Amino acid sequence: TSSLYSEYLLERSQFGAEPAQTAGFLLAGARVGRRDLNDPLFPTKGSVLSASLSGAAKPLLSTASLVRAHVMVGGLYPLGDWVLKGRAEVGGVVTPAFSTLPKSLRFFAGGDQSVRGYAYQSLGPKDANGVVIGGQYLFTASAEVMHPVYGRDWWGAAFVDTGNAFDSLANMGLATGAGVGVRWRSPVGMVRVDVAYPFNGSSRIPRLHLGIGASF
């Protein structure tokens, strides 16, 4: 599927000890998406793609001019009773006034659909007080293997995730997490329970992640 859109975003944000600020952007862009999965509730084969490109111009009711892009690709590949799963995500925003961007236009990493082992949106550039304020760019990648452990409704999984949000390639600082999990084919879809260990940062405490639905 593909679509063109325009919207006006008015958002009030506060990062750390900085004063709250309100920013408005008249955004225009395009979205493209494709899902080719053998089972929408519990996929074991197929691929997904989503991409978006949007922009705003300061003379047109916007706090600043910007161009923002985001792409996510993923795939599931059966190999006998095993299923190999991969996902990659990249994003970037180019603007002369990044400090004016609200949270929804910045990039963050971490969480059960990003880099497991880390809290939701806990990865990215920080201010002087250690508060995550988001980055101009995003990269995450995940590799996972699944295998049935009880019938076809209960599966075990092992995975490695890596990624971060950052302002330059020199400061990319990828964070990595790895762990194991369980997948249950419930009446409403895949239920995911993961325990992941973070290899980076000050806290090396394993984190529990819960989710419903395929993690694409």
C-alpha cells in the first residue's frame, strides 16, 4: 500500500531541565508499506516493509524546515522446524534547527520492538544531566531464531538486538542486548515473553519484555 498525506503537528515537549516548548509543523509526505506473511496472527514465513518520507518548510506555518525519512524491513525464513527472523530499521531527520523539534520528530531506540534489554526510548543522545533527548538518526537490527517446544502453539526463541539513536556516525555507540523468550499462539495472536540482558550502559540487569502480535 502507498499513500500521500499532509497534517499539522502541534506538540509541546520538554527535555530534562530545559523549559517546555511548543512547536508546530505543516508536514507533507508519503508512506509505503507491504506485508507478505503466511499467517497474520502468528507468522513463520514472509516479509514486511514500511517506509515514510516527510518534510516541512519554515515559511509554511512551521517552526523549522526539515526532511525526515524512516525505513523498516523484516523477514521470516523457515528452515525445517526452525524459523529465522531478521529486522533492520534506519531513520534520519535533516534540519537546521534540531533543538526545536518535538519528541515525535526525533529518534529514540530501546524497547521490545527496538533493542531488547533496554527500556522503551531509553537509548539516544543525552543532555548534560543524562536525560535522553533523542537523535537525528536511527539504526537498529535484530536477529532471532524460533523453534517449537510444545506442539505448534508454544515456541522458544533466542535473539540478539543492537542499535541506537545518534547525531553522527562518529557517536553511533551501538547498544546490544541478547536473550531468550517464549512465543504462544493465542486466540488473539502471538504472545511474546522475552528476557534480555543489556551489554552496554551502567545497568546490567536483565529486563522483561511482554508483547502481543508479531514484533514487526
